[in-house]
Amino acid sequence: MKYDENYYEKLGFKCGLEIHQRLLTKEKLFCSCATDQSGKKLPINVERMQRAVAGEMGKKDKATEIESMKKRKFVYNLYDTTTCLVDIDEEPPHEANEEALEAAYLIGAMFNAEPPDEIEVMRKEVVDGSDPSAFQRTMLIGLNGFIESGKRKIAIPTIFLEEESSGIEATGEKYVVYNVDRLGIPLVEIDTSPEIKSPDEAKEIATKIGMLLRLTGKVQRGIGTIRQDVNVSIKEGARVEIKGFQDLEQMDEVIDSEIERQLNLVEISKELQKRNASLGRAVDVTKIFKETKVKIIKDKISTGVVLAARLAGFKGLVGREINPDTRLGTEISDYAKIAGVGGIIHSDENLNAYGFSESEITQLSEELKLGENDAFILVAAEKEKAKKAIELALYRAEYAIKGVPKESRSIDAKKNKTRFMRLLPGGSRMYPETDVKPIPVDHKHYAEIKKNVPSIEKIKERLLNETGNEQLAEQLIRSPKLQDYFYISEKVKSDYQLIAVILLEKMKELRRLGIDVEKVDDETLVCMFNRYSEGIITKQAFDPILRALPKNCEEVDKIIAEKNLTRISGEELREIVERAFKETKEKDKLKSKIMSQYRLNIDGEELNEIIDLLLKGVVDEI
């Protein structure tokens, strides 16, 4: 932990989690398409434009309004077995998937939640293009649950069952290409209350929620099947949603970085208020730059305009760092980019580096009526784009005076910090789904489900009995590889400790080397463990086979043959040992000599046994 809990308490730190986990079902939530994403891409696609609409309260959500300002075209790739007319909003949704509902009920029970008397399907407006219909269907299936952390209970007020979004294939300034095979896969969203006390505890709770989900056996496995979002705020800041944690290892550092960002924005806000800061209107200053040598303006001015605005009282603060390599000006620029511009220029930058002349700066200062403590922002683009860009930039600059804006932010994994995605959506984007009937809940059936919730203690006991190693059992129960272990061990029915070691240690080691071992599916791993059980390969052979990323059992056998990985055992191994025995009779040197030549083909235990027998002079007993 970077700081103790007292530090976070003094800051008024609040933190809650949103965990999104795909369910392991055969069909999608509101149609009968397959969920395995194995469909073949069709030679056709669908193109759409989307706009914000009013929710059931009659208001448009500001976040969706700003998102729709991008006016991008959305292209949807279709697939033969994994997309249908429901996915592209050309056919009403079917009844909700019973298998998904059953899985969601089990998950609700796992987190001590109670279902409502009746499940209502709602539409949640989405204008980033990830759904061709511009909305996502969602339903509340669990209320007032909790999860235990040490001696504390963290409330889980809501659990939702909803549709997965489409996956992005490509993106550009004016278009986004989505793959619709993923759309509509059932997923659960588990929301904790904002009572988590520290970044370390956030990581701990997220890890435990992931563990409990895997224990149900009802969730998909692999990268991208679970996403963790974190809601963070401090006393004088605002709620910010950090989206898309894939690796929990960095969660605490990213949260600390977001706290630092909000603290710095609060300080800037206080200083701006002290200076009575205000914003000027956008002014067309194109005429000042008719003969400019500033390349990024010169390239735009022939077909566009240059707009500028005064930021009264902002001097020195637009360029103030709020995170490493991030300034207030960076955040203002991020908002302007929504309109499709490359960014903004502001007066706290090194204007000489751009090539501005003294005359241009003087004329600009006079045109904007800049005072001693004032700053300016400047945008060059086509007229309509420039107008939207400077409007959005001023919107963000106004928030700098107020404090911290409510935003959804993504993760810059290389720098362990957050970056702007969009404004935080509000309740105005929700409205009822009129094409699906409400679903009555059978509370007696739910009570039966609660009786059969998986027991962590029993699962730990099973893992300990199978692996014979308490540390491995503990690692497995907390690992995303738990269900892989269960699947493989049920098929192989032996070598449990080796299965655990390969899944937990060897595959992790290879991932760190940049080898995408997640491409090796469970059936292929079963084949590898069977080859070991049959005495065809040694433990050491798993490394080169995994590095080759086999796709099936046939490829495993081909790799074994091509890389000469077949196990040397019995009489053949005895002959090798006897030949080496003539040169040295010192055990360690003998073993080292043989293993240096046959490391991947010889089992160390068998080798030790033969060497010991030779040293005892009883070779004939082998």
C-alpha cells in the first residue's frame, strides 16, 4: 500500500467496483445465436449513424449528446452462426435466455443478494456505436447483497444481467468497425457500494469477486471475458469511473494516480476561484494567421478557420502538471478532440517552438483583450469542426474552475494513469424495453439455488487433496485458471499437481516472455497432459510445446515429433546411463552430463533411480 488507510480517510476517499463478467451459455441473451464467437465473417456488413435521444424522464444525457457530436459512421461485420436480425435491430428480441437467468440467479445467491419480485428489462442508451440499436438491454436480478472482506462486509446493492457489446475491429476519425459476433452474449454486472477504504482493498475485493464468480462454474474464461471498472472520488473531487481493468496487479497504482490527478485539479480550481477566473467567447482570428509559418495552422487555414478564446485568470495553470506528462491543457485538448481535431494550442506552451511570430501573438492578445493573468486556447480546423472543438474545450475549461468533472476514463497501462474517454453517463439514458415481457421470479426456486451455492471450504479441501500442496491449492482458488484446472483434471484424472504447476507457473512465465499461451485451449492442454500420463513426453517437454502454440492434439503430436521430444525411458535410458557411467561414477557429474544432452527427453526421477542402482552395483535389478 502506498499510504495507510488514515491518509485515504482524510482525503474523503470513496471507491466502488463494477465487475462485468460474461456467462458461459450456449446462446445469446435475447436470441438463439451461438456465444462461442466461432462464426465465419460474411461478405456483407451494416452501416449506421446514431444520435442521442431522451430517456424516460424526458431529458437527453449530456454524455451521450457529446458522444453523438462525433458524427461517426458505424460499420458492423456480420457472421454466419453468431449474428442474426435481432443483433442488428431488424427483429424484436426473443424471450430472455433461461440458462443465463439460472446462472445469474446462482451468482446473485453467491453474493447473498435477493431477486426482485419481477424482473423488468430496460434499455440503456449507448451512442459509442457498440450496439447497432444504440441501446443495451439490461435487467436488475439481485438486490442488497454483500461480500465479506476480512472482518468487513462490503455491500453489493445491485446485480444486473445484460448484453455484451460488440467488439472493435478498427477505428478512424469518421468511422468505427465493430464485430457483432460478441454482441448479446449474456453478462452479469456486479456493483459494490462506494465504501472501499483504500486502493489495496479495491484490488482485494475485485480479486475475491472474480474468484467467487469462477467458483460457480457458470462464467466464461480467458482474456476479455471479465472487466473491472473502478469508481473513485475524493472529498473535493468528483466520481470518476476508471474503465477496463484487465490486470488487477496495476489497480492500486492506477487508483493512486487518479487520486493525485483529482488533488491537483482541486488545487487548480481553488487558485482559479481566487483569481475570479472566467471564460471568453470563441473569436474568429483567421485573418491574423493568413501568412503564418505555424505548420499545423497553415495546413488547415486554406479550407478552414482559426478560432481562439480567452481564459481569464488561467495563466500558468493550463500548463500545470496534474499527472506525469499530463497537464490541464492536455485534458482541455482531449475534449476538443471529440470534435475530430488533432488538439489545441494554448498559451502556456512554448509558442516559439510552433513558429509563432511576435506580431501574431501581439495581434492575438489584442483581439482577445488578454490581461496579465490570462491565457488563451486556439483551434484550427474546418469551420464546423473548429466551432464544436472550441465549444468542447471551453466546456472543459469551465469545469476547471468548478473542480473535477465526472468522467469515464480509460487506463494508460504503460504509465499506470488514467486518460479521458467521455463524460460519465447519467440516469437519463435508461428507458423501458417494450418488446420483452416482465419476468416473474419464483422465490421458492431461488431459495433452492441458495442452498446449492458452491462452498469455498469444500473446494479448497478438494484442491488440497488433489494437489497435496496447500500453497498450490490457495493459488488455484484465487486464480483465473481455476475452471481450466477443473476441466483438465476431470478429463485427465491424474497428475493434479503438475496440471496446477503448468497452469499457474509455466504459462505465467511464458506470458511474461510475450508468448500468447492463452491461444492454447483446454482440449489441447488435455492432450498434452495425456501424452505425459502415457509416458510419451516428460515434464520438461511442456515448455517447447506451449511455446509452439498448438491449436489441437494433432499439432501437439506433430511438435513432439519435429522437436524430438519423445521421452527416453526404460532400457534405452539404462543404456545411455551405462555409457556415461564408464566416464564418471560421481553422481552429480553423471546426472549433469546426461541431462545436458537429453534434458527434454528424460524424467529426472527415473534417471536418479537408475543412477542409484548403478552406483549400488545392481544394474540387473532394473
